[in-house]
Amino acid sequence: MPRDGDATRRSILQSARTEFAAFGLAGARVDRIAARAGCNKERIYASFGDKQQLHRRVLAEMLEEMRTATIVEVDEDVASYIHKSYEFQRRNPALLRMLLWEALECTAESPLPDEQGRRDCYALSTRALKPHTEGSDEENARWLLLTLIGLSAWPHAVPTLARLVTDDASATDEGQEKLREFLATFAAGGAAATAAMPPGHTSGGRQDDGA
């Protein structure tokens, strides 16, 4: 029946999330996905195609969830973005693992799944962040977005490192909340300092002397 078919497809997609997050595209096995979903491999091939097509479908769904949850809204402050991005990464570690696998398995020349859609999403967030940069500069807004993503994602990408550095505080709910607030305050202060940089400021801290 259609309802059973839909339930099986959802089970396959959920099982595939677990498999791809744990083993990457190259190491994932369709038979393990099928066993976890309670179906046979033929059902997966009939519903989603080969392993690469299933991987693209899973990643596209997860990226859309991230876009919906974390895109920077117009007039949104930096601390608010850190809050929602941090919580999304905290509650969805499988996506981070899949992106780390993607970085290992793809070359600079490899086309990425939904690459243009991902670029478009980041471009929207970049434009929303422009008011937080000196002179509403788009390039600086890109640097700012990348920095904010790194701040909110890195503790969840390497939880063992976070646990060691924080003396296990990051392994508790209270510690997670304190870290989130610290990062939000840090990011807001850093963005404000960047926006206040005088014209001609360079990465080396020198002023343009007109020479």
C-alpha cells in the first residue's frame, strides 16, 4: 500500500543517513542500509537508483534542513545566527560527518551534490551579513559567514577535542549552553570590531600610507 511504501522509503533514507555519516560514500554498503531499514537491496535500487544517487538524495535533504534552519535573515544579528547554527549542528551531527567525508572523498575538480544550490544559499546569507562588515563589503561578509559557520560547527565536528579542551564541560547540556553563549558573544564582538576597522586596513594591520 502507498502508506507502507512511503514508510519504507523514509526508513531507507534514515538508514542511509546513518550509514553515510559513519562510512562516507565510498565505505557505505547498500546491504547494511537495507538490513537497517528492514528491506532488501532491490527495493533501494528501485526507489532511489544506485548508491551515488541515494547519497545525493540524502545529502540534499539534509542540506535543505540546514538551509531552512540556519540561513541568515535580513537584519539578523550575529549572535542570533550563532545560536541557531550552533543548535542545528548540535542536534544534527550526521550532516557534519557527511560533509567531512565529502571533503575527504572529493577533489577540487569534483562537482559537488547540489553545488549551485549550496552556493546560492551561502550567497543569500552573505548579503544579509554585509551590514555587519566595514563598508558593507561583500568579500568581508563572505569571510564573516565562513568564520561564523566554523565557530558554530567545529565543537560538534570534533567533539573529542572539545571535551578534552573544556575538561569534559562540553559533554554536558550545561556546558553546551555556556559554550554557545560564549561563542555568540565572541562572534558579536568580533563582527563589531571588524565593522569598525578604518578604511585601508589590511590583514597585516598596516594603514595605507598612499605610497
